[in-house]
Amino acid sequence: MILNKRTGATPSIVVALVALVALVALVVIFTVFFASTARAAPRAHEPAGLDALAAEASRALKAQLGEKKLYVDKAFIRDGITGETSNLSSLLRNEMEAALSQGGFQLVDEIKDADYFVTISYQKDKSNLRVFVRYRKATSAGGYKSVSLSLRLDALPPDAFAENLEGRLRKLSAHLTQNLRGQKIFMSPVVEANYRYASDFSRYVTSCVKGAITTSGQAEVLEEKPVMQSMRNTRSLKVQAGKVSRLEASDAVLTGADAYFEGFYSSDNKFVHVSLTIKDLQGKVLASADERIDRNLVTMNLENPELKSLAEKADAAQESRERMIKISTSKGDKHQEYYAGEEVQFHVMVAKPLYVYIYNINAQGEVGLLYPNIHGAGKPLQPNLLYTIPSANDSWSLVVEPPYGAELVKAFACERDLKLPRIDSAVASRSFTGNTRSLVKREKIQEELATQLSINQDDLVDYYRGMAKAVAVPLYEDTVFLQTRDK
């Protein structure tokens, strides 16, 4: 009887226990249901996604600014606390650009053309993302105002905070800029390491590095060439004595800079290797940075097929790295873009007295002599002078017009005066079979080309190399690439 009291229970007590268990179960079910419903549905004051957030930001800015011209700092949309970038940076950039354009704003590429300067940053906590759109007048260095918006983290794509190319390049740029001390830096474009042409990828890297240097506050980027602008109508002028001690630094000197930036990249099946340096006018390395980037992170083109084909015709990869001649445009060296109607001028400098021969090669493989005049023998160019081609004294000019595309200008320089070849497309090429350069018996081909009066346009490089060998003097070369586009 006592044992039964310990182990048994009355019917009323059992019923009560069952009811209590059922009630607890219902509470748990409803709690889970409402919690999941709360996560799935945005609160009334929160946008449903990045596109809605960007549209709301655009409306807020329009209410405060009206329809203005905006320069958006797109290069460094990042976490406002850690400074890191991720896939979210790119997603925000795309959505904000679209929303601002649709909202009636005009987005400009230069801050000098803008009414307002805009920056974007974000912060996250356990469940929410806060986005801050800050703006100030473009002509002012301070006085920021801001628009702040919130979005649930679970409304973002799953890989929103994954590492991306922008983040890797930002880290690379941070290494490059950490030791700079107020230098004025002239920037050349990042180019492919072997052929020295530019691509979509190199333009992106150049833009990121330029933005990093500008926002670091450690140095100033110079892109205008005030000294060169004053030289436009002069054939040759004496450069300030002793200033250009190395031709590699000539653009920096003529810009008024005291350092210059160079960048190169190469790639294999797994990685893209990027190498950046900043040097002073004497060639001393002030800062350098190298990075190996997983190729899967690179979504833009690494190659420029048109320019690569031209580079092979000009054999740019085999040019001597001993810089005795430098050719650049009035915009800069290596690779520059020109638009319909723009006038193109080239600037040439030599390290010692040299005879110079300059040719244009277009995307169709057509070759044209730019210097010297085919009807008269050239004179050796002299060091410490800047030569402009064409000059105001010439009866011709170079103006960008259709067909647009890739072109290059190739300069040869030699201590002896070499005979100008006659270019004739009817003559069979000795250097190429189809689009493939012959690598067999190349010295023999060059020797034979040096004896010909007429050559195929594809044989230009081997002709000059053969001519230089025939008179037993070195041949120096340099190349600048151009991309011409419609407006």
C-alpha cells in the first residue's frame, strides 16, 4: 500500500501533467513559428534587400541635394571599422550606381566635375547591416553629412562577406603606401609583364592603387603634365639641366613629380602575380608590394588579344631593357587611351646622340613612318632635349578617327644612320608564317633582310635588328601602346 503511493498517480494528476506538457509544446511551436516569421519578413522600416536599400538611399539624397552631379568613391567601399572589403563592397557599388542613376543623379568620373563627393561604408553586428552614405561639397575638404540605413544580414547573399579581388588589392596597396612621406607621384598604368600591354585587369589594378594612394594621405598623385602642356607647340626644348638623369623618370620630371609608380602582372593557371613599385627620380625604390592572387577571384580579362598580336609583331617582349630611348604620349607612357577627335603627340628622349626611327603599327598590321621624313635623312637626336612629334612646324597632325582600336608606336635608335626600308605588302614576309613568328634561323633572316630594299610590314623589327648588326652597333627600342575609342 505504501509502495503504491510512491509509484502510482491519481487520474486527475495524470490529466494535469498531460495538459501541462501539451501547453509547453504549443508555446515552443508558436515561439519558433513567430521567430522564423520575424526573420523571414522585414520590419516595416527596413528594406527587403540591397536594391531596396540603395533606392531608399538615393531618395534620401535627392530629398536633401536635388538632382546633382556626384563623384562616388567607388574604389574603397568597405567596412567602416575594420577597413576590409568583401563581395559586399562590389554589390553595394553596383546597386548604388544603378539607384543613383535611376534617381536622376549624374555620376561623373572626376571629382573636379562633381557638385558633391560621396563615400559609402558599412558595419555589421550579429543580425543587422548598417550602411552609411556620407557626402560633402566637392569643393570642400570637410563638412560631411550622412544618410544611414539598416538591413538584416539574412537578406544578403550567403557569400556577401567572402574575400574578393578588391580586398586583396586594397591590402596590396596598403603595403605600398605605408612608408610614403608626402611624395608627388606620377602614375603609369599597370601592364602585363612580358608584352607590356594593358588589359581590363590592369586598368582595374591601376584605379585601385591610385585610389589607395590618394586616400592614404601619405602622397599626392599627379596626372597632369604642366611642363609638357607648355611644350605642345615646340619641336624640342631643353629640359631643366640635370633633372632627367634616367629616362625612366622623364615623365615624372616633366610632370613636376618627385617619384614614379610602375606596376606589372603575370598569370598562370592558378594565380595572378602582381608587382608594384614606387621609385624616386634616381631609381631608388621607395616602396614595393607583391601579391599572388587566386585566379578564381579575377573576373575581368587578363589579356588584350589585339594588343598582344601587335606586341608580337613589334617583338616588344624581346626589347632590350637598357633604356637609351624613351617614347611616350602627351598623356604618358606604356599604354594610353585616346578618343575621337583628340590630337595625339609623342615625346621622345635619348640618353646619348642617336639616330631615331619611329613607326606606327595599327590593328590591321599596317605600318606608317612617323619620323624621320621619308624624303630626307634624319639627324641624330641629342640628350637633354625633349622632342615632340609631330611639332607645330610639321605640315601634318595625328587626329583620332575611325576605325578605332588598338595601335602601337615603335621607336628604334642607333648610333649610325640606317637606310629607311620601303614597305611593300606585296613582298612576302620573311619573319612570319601566317601570324606566327619564325624562331628558326632568325639571325640569318635578319642578315638577309638588311640587304633588301623593300620589305613586308611584318619584317620591320628584324630589318632594323639586321641593319644594326650589319654596321656592328647596338639597336635600342621602345614601344608605347594606344587604344583609340569613339566618344
